Amino acid sequence: MSTVISFKNINKLAVPAIISGIAEPILSATDTAVVGNIPVNGTESLAAVGIVGTFLSMLIWILAQTRSAISAIISQYLGAGKLEEVKTLPAQAITFNLGLSLIILLTTVPFIESIFRLLNAEGTVLEYCISYYQIRVWGFPLSLFVFAVFGIFRGLQNTFWPMVVALIGVGINVALDFALVYGIKGVIDPMNLEGAAWASLISQIVMAILAFVFLLKKTNVSLKLRKPWHPEMNRFLIMSGNLFIRSIALNITIIMAVREATAIGTDYVAAHTIAMQLWLFSAFFIDGYGSAGNILGGKLLGAKDYTNLVKLAKRVSLYGIIVAIILGIAALIQPEILGRIFTKDQSVLMIFSGFFYLVVITLPVNAVAFVGDGLFKGMGETGYLRNVLLGSTFFGFLPALFISRYLDWGLHGIWIAITIWMLVRSGALVIKFRNKYIPLSS
């Protein structure tokens, strides 16, 4: 692929990445919307989906960071013209990823009730959390396999086939959500919350099969495990380790936010769940340009083309901010309509409408942070990304959250803390890039 940094070349990678990137939040949002409209205990079901979704997202985000590590290494070798030297790395990386996911899955399942109690789930909500999780959790290793394959495709500068897999997975999930949750008269009895869990699991199985087939058919990558241990596996593990720690810090923020919302009340965590689903959807949408930065940034760094690297950073940041502003304006026009997609409960909708403007305010800041994340991952700057997340979480988000709790600001305080968290993240990345890479381009 040409390394010309043009609108066409960036969007050739970014648009498919946007579509595939929003697949996971669409899966979660579909569960949320369908479950929130269940006639019996819809609000409790919505709260359970929010709590379980937060915990599963934590696990997936922590381990899926190996996708960024493998993508960065492959793209850098591609840019340096040495792709043949890493042909045995993907199989070793995927094997490591799957083995680690199975260990974590088997060690968390026995303690899941205690974990959800720590998230303040109780009564009916706790029962629903457990029944929903016991089905959905088995899609966890499949999701990690799919993310690893997507990382290989990204390293090869290809976002088209991941997009195809994601679209098929979303289509299956949406269709099964309606069929299994609400039932089909005379064919399938309504399964309510468990139906949503089965819909997600089945779609993850299909996506894993398709990812496996496309990797074998559309690339020269072999999944045959070969000895010896590839020299780049050491860097892969270090990068992955840095990103694991980073993701733990990230998920401390997400989990503490949902825990605080749950402590306020069921209606409040339901409203927070809706807001978080919309925030994640917009985040993954914006992150398409972060993915383009990740893919092209690694290749340009491998080629030592710092002039185009700086040009890339400026352009993908600008495109991301424009998309964020458009999404924000669209969301602010009729926030009530967005809320009704997920629930008809008027109490939940009133709470949601009261603080949603704070969610929208974060979007342009998110754009800078997510694009910066993508660039720095592609360039292998995982140690700095780790430090940024640790700093923004423990010195930005958590102090703001505790202050807001003391002042009894409720959901407003939670989202003010999230905004501060994103401001620290984006500012730190901009400063680092300007100090290190802009001088190199000169």
C-alpha cells in the first residue's frame, strides 16, 4: 500500500476499521436495547446487562491488547521490507492469547457471584447477572481469537476482511436478539435475558469461524505452531504486558463508574448503562481513525519516514475531531429519542436526559485521545501509554470521583470525573508526540 498520507488512503483503512470497530459496542448496545424493553423486569434486566457487560469488557479489553502488539510488530516489519522474518510470530502470539484467556476464564467463573456483589449487584439484579454471565462468558476466548486475527490483518494494512466478519456477526446477533429474547410465536418461546446471552454467544462463534477461514484464505499467514520461539515474542510479551497494565487502569475507571452508579440506585445504573453504551459506540466510531493511525504509523516508523508520520498524526486527529463533533451535534438534538431505543421507563429516561450533555462534551477530547492511542500503539510506545493511563486514572479520575461522591453530585459527578480522565489522557499524548516526533521530522 502507498505511504502517501492522503484523505483517500487514510479513509481506505479508517472506514472499514470504523465498521469493524463498532461491532462489539453494537453487540452490547443491541443486548441493552432489546433487554431494556422486556415487558417483565426490563429495568432490572437492563441493569444486569450493564454490570455484566462492564465486567466482560474489562476482561476482553485487557487481553485483546495483544491485537495491538502483533499489529504494531507486523506493520513495522512490513514498512522495513522484512515481513518474511516474522512469518512464524502470529501462530505463537495467538496460542499465547488463547491459553491466557482460558486460564482467566476458568479462574473467574467460580467466583462470579462475589465479583458481581463487589459491583453492588443484589437481589433480582444479581440473579440476572449470574444467569446472563454463565452463557456469555464462553464467547470470551472466541472474541480474543477474533481480535488477534484482526490484529494480523491490520499489520498487513488490511481492514476489509475484519469489516466483513464484523458485519456478519452484528447481523446475526441482532436477528437472534429479537428472535430469542421476545420469541417467535409458535416457533420459539421468549427466553428474555438468557436469549440475549445466547444471541451474543452464537454470533461470536460464527465470527471466530469466519476469521479463521479468511486468515487462511486471504493471507499467507500460517497458524501452524513452529519452534523455535520467535525473537520478537519477547517484545510482543513486553508490549502486551504494558498494554495489560494499561487496560487494568482503564477498566478500574469503567468499573468504579458503574459501581458508583449502582450504589445510587437501579434506575441510575440503568441510565448510566445507556450513556456508557452510547459513549462506547461513539468512541469506537472515532477510533477508526486511531486504527488508521495505528496501521500506517507502524509502517511509517518502520520505514523511518518521520515527515509523513507527523503529517499522518495531524490529519487523523483532525478527521477524528470532525467526526466527534458531528456525532455530538446529532446526539444533542434529541437525546430522549436515543434513550427510548434502550428503555421506555420514564424514570430512567428523565435521569438519562439530565446528564447526557456531559457524555457529549467528552467526544472531541476522546477523538484526540483515541487517535493518539492508535498512533502510539502502532509505534510500539506501549510503556508511555501504560504510564498515561495509570496517571490519568489514579491522579485524575479517582480523585474527581471521590470528590463528586463527597459533594453528592450523583451521575453528574461520575461523568465529570470521566471527562477529567480523558483530558489528562489526551493532553499527555499530544505533549509526548510534539516533543519526540515532530523534531525527528525536521
